[in-house]
Amino acid sequence: MKKYNLIVLAGHTHWNISVFGTTFSTQTNSSTSSGFYAFYDRSELVACYPIERTIISSIEDADE
């Protein structure tokens, strides 16, 4: 299990968020150059955030 520490940007503010999961992937659309990070716990989707508004600030090992 990993702990993904994120900074999510929204207008003039931002949120610090932690997501727990085993893996993440990027999903992109080549015709619009937009996409999102998808975070999974084993095969279950736990969270999605837009790539253009999300910074993965760190990835840590987390106890299960």
C-alpha cells in the first residue's frame, strides 16, 4: 500500500490530499491533451484527479 500526497489546484486555492492505494495510472486523451490520475487499491478505483490541476508531491510506503 502506498500513500500518495497530492496538491490539487482550484482557482486561487489548493487542497492537500492523501490517497491510499496500491497503484496509480494516467489516463489521457491524445486529441484534447487532457487526462486524469486514477488511483487503485488492488483493482478497485478509489480516486481520480485531473492531471493539469494535480501535483503528486510525494509517494510514501504505508502500512496495510
